[in-house]
Amino acid sequence: MVSSVVARIRQKNKMAQLDRITQDPQVMGGKPCIRGMRVTVGMIVGQIGAGHSIEEVLAEYPYLEREDVLQALRFAAWLSSANN
């Protein structure tokens, strides 16, 4: 199940694909996650914010792909600009 926030982002900016960001009330309390997994956008952004490189994040979460991390960052950027 995709939330209305994610759906609006997809509609509003088709160039910045966010098809890997999902929200499901049954997974991580409905927080935005990566491909329905128990890895939240916040976890990924927090790792990058703490100074870890994308390569380090991928090593920590070997089931993620580079595009997962990039989409998490795009999603966070959109949310921060949308709330201003």
C-alpha cells in the first residue's frame, strides 16, 4: 500500500522516480520504507547524515541497491522542501 504522500510525489515530479519508496501500516508503523522492507528512509538518511558514504550504507545493508539510497535521499529532500 502506497501512502498519499508518496503517490503525490510520484505524480508531481515524474522525473525523480520514487518507485522504491513504499508505505504500509503493517511495516515499520507506516513509515516510508525501501521496497517494503523493514529499512526506513529515516534510517538511510540518518546514516548519510552521520557521515557514512553510500558505499558504507550498502555494505551495512547488503540487500539494498545504490538506487534505494538515492531515492531515500530524494524523498527526504522533497519532504523537507514541501514542508516549508
